[in-house]
Amino acid sequence: MISQSVIDKLKEIVGPDNILTEQEDMLTYSYDAAVLDPRMPGAAVMPGNTDEIGGIVSVCHENRIPITVRGAGTNLSGGTIPEGHGIVMLTGRLNKIIEINEADMYAVVQPGVVTADLAAAVEAKGLFYPPDPGSQAVSTIGGNVAENAGGLRGLKYGVTKDYVMGMRFFDARGNYVKTGSRTVKCATGYNITGLMVGSEGTLGVLDEITLKLIPAPQARQSMVAVYDTIEQASETVAAIIAARIVPATLEILDNFTIRAVEDFSKAGLPVDAAALLLIEVDGHPAVVEEEGQKVEALCKKMGAAGINVAQTDAERDKIWAARRSALSALAKLKPTLVLEDATVPRSKIPDMVKALQDIAEKYKIDIGTFGHAGDGNLHPTILTDKRDKAEFHRVELAIEEIFDKALGFGGTLSGEHGTGIAKAPFLEKEAGFSSILFSRQLRAALDPDNILNPGKITGVSADGK
Ligand SMILES: Cc1cc2nc3c(=O)[nH]c(=O)nc-3n(C[C@H](O)[C@H](O)[C@H](O)COP(=O)(O)OP(=O)(O)OC[C@H]3O[C@@H](n4cnc5c(N)ncnc54)[C@H](O)[C@@H]3O)c2cc1C
């Protein structure tokens, strides 16, 4: 419970219309896109500017109240599931693009700016902000930075960390910290910016964020390669990378996902195909033409039964809208969807695809596989019903085996969805105990009262559980 005097202080800071305490409102902020048990916060507070963020952090620091910042709540690792006696800080009012600097190619934004809104605003100026998580229509830049979000263009353009030049944030004691710069290079002090990216709200509350922009590609070509076996598709991915071609996007969809997406989006996908590769090359028109031809030839050589090249922008948009609908399409099929994120070195994609098939068979569960194959980042998506205890137990065993396989192939537990609560218990398997200890010591030094998003990443909650 949060005391009435604290609620009154928070009300004074944000105004009475920007704080919620009713139980039915708390329900909304008790869960996110991860399949985890919900936890109701004590209050939800909506700051509208820097001073208000700082004021809230100071009140929470003085009263040892946990803070969980929430952007759109689309994270898939439980990063916004709050502590029962804590507050949720909503960033929806912090949605201003403060500056788009065309000369120096950067943007300064508040954390609640929606990713797609920023992408559209910079595109209107002939610039490009590449990180494009599938959730970009609703996800926020603050959430993207705190999760180090990836997206469909990770292969060529990298992920969020590659675009964060600097930021301002409040630490656990309410100090306003500036890190990074608006210059292309910055070598002063520790790389605090790097530390904050992917920190999932455990090291500070992000305020202004400075992002690198690049010139927009002059040309793009998208295509869909159709395969009779998923092995041929996954071997094509490895072959494209081995041929030193770096498409902007290289996505795979298995038959299970193709059928779900087609049913959902009516995009004209071939439902009998065992797998599809959705590929986009971009850059200078001459390079696009050359790389497009090379990719087409490689797909054919590796056994593609057909290749459809988008002829118009509308056809291109249709391909990517279909891909972006994959998760929603699969989510319609069963009550519970567990989206995994294990990532392997790209050459191991064929092995990982085979391992996923074996795991689905072994545990008698439905796994739809799609994802950023070019990054080695598959999203095996398990469809189940959490109320069926026996099946859900098999799902949990399957998830552990997916993690073990990915680590065995030299991979990682999460390519882009973060650790949160969901992967905290498994982190030691990947990073080792010293890494966990180092992280806990860092956190204890910066946040001795453990008020910043307790329980995430390092697995120690405010309750010490
Ligand atoms: C349909 C769908 C598709 C997706 N596709 C992708 C994808 O392609 N790639 C990918 O990487 N992810 C993807 N995701 C996961 C998710 O969208 C990303 O993790 C995204 O970055 C979360 O943004 P958000 O605004 O929803 O953040 P939230 O879920 O609200 O928060 C995420 C984390 O950031 C912290 N946080 C948020 N704002 C701040 C702040 N101002 N200061 C400090 N901490 C903060 C939160 O406390 C939490 O730990 C997808 C999710 C869905 C549902």
C-alpha cells in the first residue's frame, strides 16, 4: 500500500488528473505482453515534463517506493510488471519530438514518443531512423532504448543501441544525469549511454534521448522466396550471409505462421509453401539492382520454388504488413502465446530450425516459427492454453530446451526482447555467476534501496524474493 500522504505529494507534482489509484485502473498496468502472472501496482502516475519526472523519483526515493516505468507495455519479458507496493510511471504524456536536426543528423525526443511517429517525422525530412520493432506502431522510444529493441532491419542497420547518442535520466536518488553528446564521436567519461541502453528501467528513468539519424536509402527492392522445405529456406539464409550480401531485411516464416498470417491478413501468401523468406535490399539504385539479382539467383540455387518481386510500393507494403502481423495472427489461434527470442550465430540457423522441429515433436506442442533469420534471431512461438496445466508444463520444459539449444550453438537467450522477469532465472546459464554478481553490485551501489524496477534482469525484487 502506498500511504495517502505519498499519494498527496504525487498529486501535487502531476496534478490530480494525472494519477490513478482505483483497483480497476491498476489492472491495466498489472501485466504486459509476457506470459507471466500479473501484479497490481499501488498507483499509476503520468508526468508531463522533466521536473515532474524528477519530483516523482525524489518522492519515491524518500519513501522507498519502487518505480516501474511503462511506455506502451509491449515488452515480452515482464519488464513492466510492477511491484505490488510500487508505482507505475506512464510516459504517454512525454511524447514530444523536441528536435530533428537535419544538418547534424540527430533527433532529440521525449521517452514516450511512438517509434513509428519518429520514423515518419524523420522520413518526411529525407532522413532515416532504422530500428523498427514489429510493435513500432505503438512502442515508445523509451521502451525501445530500455530494451535495446531490434526489428526487421537489424541485419544491415543494427539495433537501437547503434542509434543512441546520448540521454538525460534520473538516477534512483533523483539526480539528473547527462550522458553522451550530439556529436558523432564522444569519448569522455564512462560509456554511461551504453550502460543505460537495455537497462530495462533498473538504472534510471530516461528523459530526453538523442538519436542518430542517417540518410534514407535511395532505392529498395522487396521479394518473397517460396520454399518446399524449411531446410532449404534456412540454408538460403546462411548462403546469402556467406556470399557477403547484407540485405536490409531477411525474415523467415514457417508453414504454420504462413497459414496463420494469410488467414489474418489476406496478403496472398502461398499457404502450401513449407517456408517463405521475405527479403529487402536497399541503398543506391545500382547496388539494389545488383544485390537483388544476386539474392534472387542464390534463392533459386538453394531450391526456391518461386520468387515474387514486389513491383510497386503497394506490393512492398503488403509484404511487410503481412510480416508485421505474424504475432497478432498467431495470437488468435490459442488462448496463450509464448514468444521466444533465442538467437544463434547466423550460420547455425539451419541447426536451430531443425532443433525447434524436434522440440515441438518431443513435447507434443505447436510451435510457429518466424523471425529475423538474417540476424540469427528466430521467434519460436508456442501456442498453448496456460489453464491446461499438463500442456503448460511441457511448454516450460520445451522453453528450457530451446534456451539450452541456442546456448549450445553459441547463441544467446534473447536477441532483442530483454531479460525482464521471464529470463532472469536463466541468465546465469548464459553469462555465468560473476556477471550476475557484477550486475547486482552495480545496481546495489547506484540504487541501494532497490527502487528502480526491482526483480528485473538480476532477479532480486524489492521484497528480496
Ligand atoms: C506484436 C509485437 C511485436 C514486437 N516486435 C518486436 C521486434 O521486432 N523487436 C523487438 O526488439 N521487440 C519487439 N517487441 C517487443 C517490444 O515491443 C519491445 O521490447 C519494445 O521496445 C517495448 O516498447 P514499449 O514502449 O512497449 O516499452 P514497455 O514494454 O512499456 O517497457 C519496456 C521496458 O522499458 C522500460 N522503460 C520504458 N520506458 C522507460 C523510460 N522512460 N525510462 C526507463 N525505463 C523505461 C520499462 O520499465 C520496461 O522494463 C514486440 C512486441 C509485440 C507485442
